[in-house]
Amino acid sequence: MQPKILLRLTVILLTATVSFPVVAIAAPSKQTQPDASATVVDKPVTAASKDLESLTRRVIQGVASWYGPGFHGRRSASGERFNQNAMTAAHRSLPFGTRVRVTNLNNGSSVEVRINDRGPFTRGRIIDLSKGAAQAIGLMRSGVAPVEVEVIQ
């Protein structure tokens, strides 16, 4: 008789868990922070939009790299086809479509790029430039360089 009681209790417990949904409390989402190797420099607010207001308060300094040939023609994280010759870049957290000015601190040259992908996924880097953008600021030969990234729109 005891096995029947255990079976009934099991059925009751299983029925109770199915009929009453379990509510889980989600942990607070992790906010993406600039890489530990990046330096944040305060700048005056220049954007009229409140969404971009917090982004334009800062200029981030760190290391940039470039990518292109292996990804040319493939879909980027934004859904558009990646063009290695376009003036685009990958950033971990800036919204797609954000325009930033990237200045090579080794030679002072700068380029305006549009964020259309996610990355870089290499520790210590703050932005991945397309091949075309890297050529514009003299980053091709070295592969990486210290840069300043400023949100402009």
C-alpha cells in the first residue's frame, strides 16, 4: 500500500508544479563597461539627443585593430553585408549606426566611421576598424595602434 501512496504524492507534486508556474527572479543585467585598458577622458556634451548625451560626454582612449578580408560580403551583427572597404567599425556596446571619430594617436590622422558590427573580441582592444578605415588612418602595417574614439552622432 505504501507504494501507491508514494505514487499518488508524486503525481500530486508534479501536477502542482505544472499547474503553478515557477517564477524566477532574474539577476540584474550586466552593463557593458569599457575595457579595463581603455582610458576615459571627459569632454563637453555636444549632442542634442538625450540618448546620445551620455555617450558624447566621453572620449575613450585605447587600442584599435582592423579586420576585413575574411569577413567581406558576410553579414555583420547589424544584419548588413560587411564591406571591408567601407568606413565602418565594430564596437562592443555602442548602438548600430552611431558615428564615431577615431584618431590614431601615433600619427594624428583621424577617420569618421559608422558602427555596424560587434567586437573586438580580443582583450585590450576597444574598436575594430574595417580595412578601408584602417588604411585611412595608417593602421594597416602595424595592425594595432593607440587611438582616441569620440562619439560624434
